Amino acid sequence: MIRLNRNDVAFLLTTLQLTPDLSQVLTAISEGGGVSDDHADKLRDCCTDRLDEVGFDKNYELTDDGKKLEQLVDKLFIG
């Protein structure tokens, strides 16, 4: 199980285009809650897709959203 804090959840809900299932999972998580390995994989894929779209500026430097998305990709990694 991957633990997400309230800020992580809020960011994911407002930044990603989520399936209804993933939105419901995130909405149900309270402070310090967690997601299953399966949901973590799906969320990581969504973060990676969004990182490709908005994570870099015209000079290929990470944007603020890009930095947060990279952190979440790492956090959601299932080894």
C-alpha cells in the first residue's frame, strides 16, 4: 500500500484526468491514507502522461507541476 497525504491527493484530483474509479479511490482517502498497488500503478501512469503534457517549459526545465508530478511518480513506484 502506498501512503498519500492530503496535499498529494488534492494535487492528483485537480491536476490529472482520472477515471471515475481512481477519482473515487482518491476522494475516499483521508489524511495519510493509502492506495493499493494496482491503483498506485494506474495513478503513476496518469502522472507520467501528465508530466509529458505539462511538466516542462519551452527550455525543457521542470515546471512546478512537473516537479510535483516527478515526486509522485517516484512515490507511487511499486518495486
